[in-house]
Amino acid sequence: MKRISGGTLGIAQGNDVIFEDFQDGGEMWTATGNREKRKQIAFRDAFKTPPFIQCSLSLWDVDSQTNVRADLDAENITETGFDLVFRTWGDTKVARVRASWIAMGEVPNEDDWELY
């Protein structure tokens, strides 16, 4: 369990397109095998410590003639941002993906201070 000390909780959220590969023949639409797309997300305001991130698909446009496979994750989480990562494999053809995310964590408090 992640505990937030001091009662100062910050919440950030977003809804971001990770890729659109259909119109330009990108690898998520035309290739097979293991594939990955990343989008760097920067928080408007920094957290005090790396926050908890929950992400979910808010739109995905996939080919109906192939198997549908997807993995969505938040990686490289820091106080200032993270990587939103979408992966697929096999013969899955993905035209576009948009993901929603929410970050919750401790934020600096105006009463915080350091001795040294």
C-alpha cells in the first residue's frame, strides 16, 4: 500500500492519443509480431514523490479480421511524468489508440521545509 504523509494529495488526469497508424501505413497497422508505441506524458505540476498511475483504453480502433491483443502500461514514472506504453503482438492490426490516465500522489506542501 502506498501511504501519503501529511494529507496533501494531488490528482492529475489526461486522455492522450498514443498513435494513429492507419492513414500513414504505420507498423501497428501493417506489421506483425511484437510491437510497441510510447508517449511521454509530462505533469503540469510536479508531485513530491512518484505518483500511482492508473491507465485505461478510451479508444482503440482495430481490424476485425485478426486477433485483438493489447497491453497498456505506465512506465518510467517520476515526479514530473511517465511513459504511456501500448503493446501488441501476433497478427493484431491496430489503427489508433487513445488512453485515459489518472495520477495520484503526494504533492509538495507549502509548510514543507528542509534543514539542509
